[in-house]
Amino acid sequence: MIKEVIVVEGRDDVTAVKRAVDAEVISVSGFGINKKVIDKIKEAQKRRGVIVLTDPDFAGEKIRRIISKRVAGVKHAYITQKEGTKDGDIGVENANPEAIIRALENAKCVVADKVELFTVQDMIFFKLTGDNKAKERRDAVGKELGIGYCNSSQFLSRLNNFGVTKEELLGAVKRVNDKERE
């Protein structure tokens, strides 16, 4: 598993990266880079490190510059225009797994053992799944931890891949519970 979180432009890029490597991936949804997305990238950088892998075109470079300006110390992975072009369309989603792996290796990604500190049972215990208010609780706990909102499967993945500790999760759940009681 790649230790760093990989930041890409869109959902198709996420699919292409996950076909190539085992990694946590954040999509910025093209030019939809807002404060919420930047905060998620900053948290990922703080916890795991970040590698930016955007399309080899003007828009990709602009997104890369925006992220670099707002999040210090990110690494950069590059595919060539030739590697990312298919039927006149340029993008990471068109690159083959070998090109993506080469780009990440050149960015000096760190390969680490996959950590599975949290399980589905933890998600159920903390009412982050399998509860009629699980969606709202994931949103609130995600905000507390700085890992954002997502479905329960992705939330579990972020807990494990963003290096969240048991103590951090317990603290976040406690704060959310306290707010619910108010």
C-alpha cells in the first residue's frame, strides 16, 4: 500500500489509480477545489503525506499549482501527455497502470504495510453505520477528525489509511456525543 494519499482531479482518475496501486485517493472534482477540499488535503498531508497526480494539460497544471500554493510539502507525480492521451482525450484516467506506477515511483512514494486498526464492528459500535443517524454521525465525526464526510465503507478506509488513532476516534465520538446531548 502507498503511504501517501494521492490527489487526483476526478472520479475516473480515482478508478485508474486504484487499478494501478493500493492507495487512499482524494478527488478534487476538477476545478471544484474549495476550502473543504483543501482542508481535507491538508489533513491528509499532516497524517500521511500527499502526492498530486493531475492531468498533463493546462487545467491539471493549474489545479496542481493551487494545491501546492495552499498545502506545503506535497509531492508531485507526472504522467506524460502521450501516456495520458486516448482518442484525443487527455487525462490520468487514460493512463495504463504501469504509467501511473512509474509516475508514483518517480515521486518517491513510500510503500507501507496496510494498517487495519478499525473494523466494521467499530463502525457499528460507534453508530457510524447500521444506525438511522449514521450518516449525520459520520459527517460530524469526520469534521472532528478532519477527514471529511463519505459513505461508511470510505469512512472506514480513511480511518485506517489516514493514521487516525483509537484515542483520536474516541475523542471525536465523545465530542459528537456531547454536542448531541446539548
